[in-house]
Amino acid sequence: MLPEKVPPVRLDFDALQSWVQVQLAHIQSTMHMHGSITQTGSRPQLQVLPPTALHITTLGIPEVLHKGKVLEFPYQKVLELLLYLIFNTAATKDQLLEDIWDGKSADSVYTAIRQLRRLLKDHLDLSDEAIVKKGKYYSLSPELHFVLDTGKLDAPIFVGGKITPPYLSELMEGFDSPWIEEQRMLLNKTLLSKLQSEVQKPQLPLDRALVLHLLILTRDVYQMEALDTILKLSRELALPAVQRTAQLLKHALGEGAPVTLLVSQLREAAIQLVNEQRLSAV
């Protein structure tokens, strides 16, 4: 009896390409957050940048600079489109629509692509479109070169008697799309790891330990061990304002009340402690 013939396997190349793009985007995002890509602030080095180089500020309110001049975007979603394609490498129209426009108004995708192309063409000498399309996928032209400030994650927590910017800044402040929240979670994971490593050092002065725990809490408000430590240290260091704010935060968390303002106040307390030079051995 002849064996039954097995039908040939049919590969869905579109699905395979989509999967590969997603995996590459995840890898690149991880590299961005962990400083594996050459970025500003990592370490001094001589680097000749091409005329198409753009300096991208992502810590705090995003800015894009070309030759020291801030580029003005027609509206926020156009800037977000640029940031998205930097962090995600390539995307289909449907992915852009879902991730940036929450699945609404497909025309907005095409309008933003057209406006971003025009903006970059007006400032950069490109031989091709700033946004290119290959098959179903949109990506940024390989002629473009980006210098990201996320390299500052390699910096120490304290420099020159100040807290370094990554520990005081929100990634892409003012943007609220879910894909950006994912990037923030990755950033917070990186910063929390460094902060928690720092607080494990032996013979840590109490005031320094307090500032580090304040910074831990501002990165993740549900770090209850850090909150309890803040309550204890603020009492020992006779800092009633910090203790009171921490108590209010603990109560608000228990009640499910808003905590944004309280977290901001604790961040300011950490800055004030350092600025008043109350922090030992910064």
C-alpha cells in the first residue's frame, strides 16, 4: 500500500514578515533602553555626524534638533509618528493607526506621513523620501541618522552634586499612547535596577538612602518597601514634610485615590535634599 501523500506546506509570507518585524522592533527597543546603540551621553568619543543627523530628546518633553535648531512639528501626532518609527523600525498602516491613533481615522495616518516627509525634506538634503514604503511596511530612510539621549542611562545617579536627568524625567512626557507606556515600563525597569543596586551598598548614609528610596518610589509608586523606608528615614532625619507626604501617599494608595501630585512632591523633596547639600558624599 502506497503511503498517503502529504500536501505541501504553504507558508504565509505576509504573516512571517509581520512576525519578523515585530521581533526586530522589540529587540531594537530593548537596545535603545539599555544603551546598546551608540547614543549621546554614553561616553566621550569623536564622532563625525552626517548632515542628515537629528538629535532626539526623549527624556522629558520630546524635541528634535537639526544642527542645533529645534524642528517645529505641525502637530503632536506627526512628532509621535517620527518617534514611533525610530523605536519600532517598521510598521504597516494598520499598526500605525492602532498604536498612534487608537484605530480611528485612517486618513490621519496618510496626512501625518505626508507632513513628516515634507518637514524633513525642508530641513535635510535627502535623495529619497524621509519615510519609505516597502511592501506594506513604512520605515524611515536609511539616509537619516539619529542621536538619542537615552545613552544618558549609563551616567551615574549623582553627578556634580545633582541628580542626573533620567531619574527625574518621564520618557516622552506629554504623550499617552499605549506603545509609549510600554517604553516607559522598560525605562523604569532599567532605572529601578540601578537604584536598587545602589541602595544595597554597605554603610550607606541615611540621607543618601532616603533620596535613593524617594527616586525608587517615583519610578514605581507601588514599591511599598521603599515607601516604608521613606517613612522610617524621614522620621529619623527629622524631615516632617517628607514624612507627611509619604503618609498621605500610603493612605491614597490604600483608598485607590490619585497619587500623581504626591509622587511629584516626593520627587521635588529628593531634588531639594540634594540642592541643599544635605546629601552625604554625593
